[in-house]
Amino acid sequence: MASIKHLGGNKYKITISAGFDGHGNRKRIYQTIEAKSEPAARKRAKILETEILKGEYIEPSKYTFAEYITEWSKDSQRKLAPKTYHRYNELLEGRIIPSLGNIKLENLNPVLLENFYNEIRKPQKRVRLIKNKETGTTEKKTTTYTLSETTIRHYHRLINTILQTAFRKGIIRENPCSRVDAPRARKKELPIYNEEQISALINALEGTELKFKTCIHIALAGGLRLGEITGLEWPDVDFTNYTITISRTSQYLPGKELITKPPKNETSKRIVTLPFRVMELIKELEYSQKLDRIKLGSKWQGSNRLFLTWDGASMHPHTPSKWFHKFLEENNLPALPFHGLRHTSASYLIAAGQDVVTVAKRLGHSNSNTTLAIYAHSFQKKDAEAACRMEGLYTKQEKQKGSV
């Protein structure tokens, strides 16, 4: 039976006998609680006693949230992709640990989590050091920004992942995230170019530097991700069958060198057929590299990648994106993130009547449902076109009736 000791104020100490341990010593469970009265404390003690008898009792964790995150990180580092692990650390060290780290793991609750999400929704100030090109001095520039609901949802998912691991291991009684409404991200329409804008882009690329022109055309024609493009090597190119094989990606993590890793998932390993004109550009690039290799001699770095720096080293995976942003501005073309070329490629194929399974395989999606979800708007347009065609059928039928 439980014994209760009043510690003063609203605090009570509960002591419950829990049998004997493996050495024959009596095992007792102690818990300090807050209750308005002794009857309320006895009620809590009865619940605790029942849990012990049923084997459902979980001893309060000694971990703070920050301490458990440290343990969780040790295990997750070997399971997560380097870029994902780096992003998780940014979220943890930036906001989660400073705000929630000192709280005991078992004391985390839905109210604390919702307060955290509301706090990070508030406008934030960011200070950046900007170099003045005219004076050569460095100046501080303060800007105000607000986190998107998508980013807040990322925070929620990470916290949920960590606490779910603790719950699964029996460290906490429940995952408080299960009683929190996940932040809802507004679904934005994908940034893409229409057919007229695609033509303007292709025309503007004429006369630009060969390696960047080739890079943009591969992204547009093949729907590849940026890391997949910068990870391409010459053995991946099949000039006979007009194909390229995607088997690796190139990534950069701040403070580390470039890393090469397998694609996003198994289905991202794929063979993509490219148009004749794009393959001709790749041939030109190969020939150009051979000339550069001869010209630089011993200074040539000797990377086997398609996209290189001036001295033959692997190109930084962010370089094409930076170049593309500047290129669009200089040619008065609508703003489009580099990844928008991938979306444009897929949307154009859908508009041209390509089936969803083929588009999914070309993009390296794990299944066609992913493609349908991402490009639902494009498929909706095709559905509207189908309705118009059916309307034509009925109109034709009515005309035939009228002529009788």
C-alpha cells in the first residue's frame, strides 16, 4: 500500500512498495507530486499503485530534453543522410534546445510545445555583415523575417521523431506530440515556366558559357535534381543510346568538403533518355574539357565529373544555382529557383500528354502517387482538357440530332 508524506504547501511524497529486486532487497518507488489536498494526493497514489501492479509504470526519466537529444543524435547520425542530419542539427541548436532543452523529458506537454510553435511564429531579426563595394568596409544590415508554416512543421516533425523514439524505448509514458495539432503548411503552386517562357530561356542560353548552358539543358530536359547533375561522371553518359545514368549526388555541408552519396532513394537510381540536341551539348562539353586538360597540363585536377571548375576540379553543387539566378536577372527572365527547372520539365511532359508512370520514373519518384500529389495542379488542367473534349462529343451528337 502507498504511504503519503506531506512536504508542505502543495507538495507530497508518495512511497510505494514494488516487491523485491534480483538480490532479494525490497524495492520502493518514490515520487514527489503537487496536489491541492491529501485526498487528491491519495488518488494520484492509487493510480500510481495500479500502474505498478499492472506493469505499466514507467520510472520518471532523469533526462532533460537536451540530454536525451544528445543520446538520440548519437544513434541517428549513422542512420540519416549527412545533409538531413546537418539540417536537424540546425533546427535543434537554433531554436529547439535553447527553448525546450532544460525541461525534463517527462514534463514536456502539449501546452509547452504549442507555446514554442507560437513563439517561433513571431517576427525575428537577422543581422548580416555586408561588404560595401565602394568603401571596402563591412557594415551590419538588420532584416526582419517570419518563419513559414512549412518550416514550423519541420520543427514539429523533428520533435515528434525524437519523442516518439523515447516513447518506443519506454523512457516516457506518452509522446505529447500526439496531442498537438501539427502546424499546417499552405500548399503553394509549384514555380514553373510556361511554354513561352521555356522558349525565351532556351534562346537566352545561346552564347552563354558551355558548361552552364549544358547544365541548364540537362535539368530542363531530364528533370534532374541539382545534386544529381553535379554528381554526373563521364562513364554515366551513353552517347549511343542518348542516355545518362543517375547513380550518385554531390552535396555540400558547411564546414566540410564536398561529399558524394547515393541518390535520394533506390528509385532515384535511374537511366534518363535525353534529346539529341542536349546530347550534342554534352559531346561539346567533353571535347572542351579535353582541350582544357591539354592546355593546363599538370595543373589539371583530373576530376571525372561532367561539371568542373576552370582547373578540372569538381564543381561546387551550389554554383549552377547561383549562376542561374544571376543569368535570369541579366536576361530579364522571370525568377525561377534552379529546382523549378525540374518542376517545369515534369509539368511540360504532363501538359504534352505523357502518362504519370513514365513521368514518375523519369523523375525518380518512389511511386506514381508521389508524382500525382506534387503535380496535381498540372493533372487537373489535363482533366479539364479531357472534359472539353467530351463536351465536343456531346456538341457533335446534338448537331446530328438537329440535322435529322
